[in-house]
Amino acid sequence: QLKVILWLILLMGMEAGFLSNTGTPKELLHLTLGRNLALTLEQNISASNRFGPDGCWDSITTPQVFTLSDPPSMLTTAQVNGGMDGTLLGMEVSNKSRKNVKLSSLLTEYYCHQLKGKGMDEAPLLISQRRKDNFRRLVLPSRLSRTTVESEELQRRLAGGSTMDEMEKGQMMGRIEEGMNEFIHMYMDCPPIIPRCQWGAKPYKGTPTNLSLPLNFLYIHHTYIPGQPCLTFEQCSANMRSMQRFHQEERGWDDIGYSFVAGSDGFLYEGRGWLWRGAHTLGQNSRGYGVSFIGDYTSQLPSQHAMGLVRHQLTSCAVGGGRLVGNFTLQGHRQVVATACPGNALYSEITGWEHFGV
Ligand SMILES: *[C@@H]1O[C@H](CO)[C@@H](O)[C@H](O)[C@H]1NC(C)=O
Ligand SMILES: *[C@@H]1O[C@H](CO)[C@@H](O)[C@H](O)[C@H]1NC(C)=O
Ligand SMILES: *[C@@H]1O[C@H](CO)[C@@H](O)[C@H](O)[C@H]1NC(C)=O
Ligand SMILES: *[C@@H]1O[C@H](CO)[C@@H](O)[C@H](O)[C@H]1NC(C)=O
């Protein structure tokens, strides 16, 4: 049933995108997502409860049932993803220079493109891994805000309400502006992060220690083992499970040590996450997050795409969400502990990143 719902949302989004490029007024663009946003932002609820949650499939290899990880808000992550995909694919199918593309091939390419070689660095532009980048590039936040305001006005008119006076309109715009900032933070600034339950994490052993936010440091690691970058969700999540098993069973830790892990499949993976203290950088685990790239980066670099996710998106998400201070310091593991980590090649690369510090 959920699949049907997702498809419906996707198709509604596509319809909105389609209409926009075929002579009907531009304002119809993103109508569905805009309408959902308007309905959500109409509610007087705290910002942290407005969007989400994400959720998990019952199986990694043969998913059938999707369960939300918390009670639903008015606009769950699955709905937002469907709305974004619908808008992007709708723009594509209505593009006159793309007349001959079959919808089935477009969908297969979009959702099932097999990464090879340099992974995302060589992948086509229009694939689901790039959903957020494409949405941000093609749908300006100001445009989405405007559509949301218009959608709310339209709903009121249709409901037979009187037109809003300037003061009411001003209040509504203020509310939408504020909610839109939260939306942009969650769905445009923050990178796509696969939650623990999606990669099949075992529970934390015992009780996690909460971090006291915001933190001042971000420590960069490589996993070394596994030594190869992972290019598929199946491979990256298997790597996550084997690292967690190793850390819990061989090392005797409570959980996988890293806060986040970067795959080369277009995603970051949640380790201990934003709130729990990790076990990654001896003596400094309360002061910083530990982020590791899957692979051995002694003599080669992760993909540009994977590095961009950490260097730009994860950091702006962390600062914007109040998890890292604005002037945080980024360091390689080897600057704090006697180790070769994060590998010579990657270490030399990060010395040129913003926030790198000794
Ligand atoms: C929104 O809710 C808060 C408390 O939850 C309340 O103080 C405020 O007056 C409400 N605002 C509106 C416009 O209803
Ligand atoms: C249509 O596709 C062409 C070729 O890929 C691209 O250059 C153009 O920007 C697209 N137009 C729209 C409206 O998306
Ligand atoms: C840690 O944070 C969680 C939720 O963020 C909270 O429920 C829990 O009580 C906190 N634990 C401690 C020891 O402060
Ligand atoms: C970071 O900024 C805060 C105030 O915004 C300042 O007190 C602190 O000294 C700065 N830290 C560094 C390492 O520059």
C-alpha cells in the first residue's frame, strides 16, 4: 500500500512539473509539494515536529513494508522525496528536446543506475542519489516559498474564505518563511544520510552518552578495512554491519565507533549520529564528531562526490543545525593519535579544506 502511495505522490509531482512546461502558468509548478508545505506550515507546531520522520524497510534485499521511525508529521521524508522526484522527473519528461525517452527507461535509470569505476563522479546527472542537489539547483527556495504562499491563498479562496488582508498575509508569509528555513535545512542543506535501521544496525549496547552541543571539532578518518570504496547501498550497508560487528565484538565497544561514515554510493551512513558520543578519536570523543570514508586512502582519494558530501554538506548541516560551532576545527585522526589514519593521500587533501586546523 505504501508503494502505491509513493507512486501516487510521485505521479502528482510529475503532473505538476509537466503542466508547468506545457504552456499552463508557471505557478502550477511544484503545486503538490507546495500544497503539502502550505498545509504543514499552517499548523502551529514546533519546527522540530514539522517534517519527517524518515523510516525503514523491513528487509535490505527484498523490501516490502516501510515503517516510520516516529509518529508522522504532516510531511514525511518519503513524501518530500516523492515530491522532489516528481518535480525533477516531471521537468524531464516535459522537456521537448527529450521527446524520445521512454518513461520506463527514465525511471530505471533514475532509481537503478549502477555506479561503476569512479562512482558518482562519472554518473549521469539525473539519478536519485542527486535528488537534493538537483532540486536545489532547479527549484530555487524563493520560488518554492512563493508557490507555497500562492497555494495557501488558493486553498482559502476555494474554501470560500474571504481574501486575506495585508496583516493576515504578512503573518502567513512570516510563518511560511520560518518553516521554509527548516525545510531548506533538512532537505536541501543536509546531505542524504542513511539512518541506522536502514543499513541494519544492531542496537547500541547499554546506554549511550549524550554529547553536549555544539561541538568544536570534526575528525576525519578512513576505514582502511574495508579497503575498497563501496559503490552500492547493499555493499556499503554490509560494510557498516561488519564494522559494527568488529567494534562491538572484537573491540568490545558499545557500538560502531564513528559518528558518520561516507560511502561512495552517493550517501552518508549514520553511525552514532549527531547526539551520541562516539569512539573514534582517543581522548577527544566528547569534543568532536568522527567521520570516516569507507576505503584505504593511503595512495588514492575518495570520489570528489563523497568528499563534497562531507566537506560542504555535512559541515553546513552540522553548523546550521547547531551541532558544530561556526568556527569549528577540522583535523585528521593522525593529528591527535599516533596513527597513519586517514591515509597520506586523504590527509594531504584535507589540509586544503576550509576549517582545517593544526
Ligand atoms: C502557537 O502555539 C503557541 C504555544 O504552543 C502559542 O503560545 C501561540 O499563541 C500559538 N500561535 C497561534 C498563532 O495560534
Ligand atoms: C531540456 O534538455 C536540454 C538538453 O538536455 C537542456 O539543455 C535544457 O536545459 C532542458 N530544458 C528544460 C526546460 O529543462
Ligand atoms: C539523552 O538525550 C535523550 C534525547 O535526546 C534524552 O531522552 C535522554 O534523557 C538524555 N540522557 C541523558 C543522560 O541526559
Ligand atoms: C570561535 O568563536 C567564538 C565566539 O563566536 C570565540 O569565543 C572562540 O574563541 C572562537 N574559537 C576559535 C578557535 O577561533
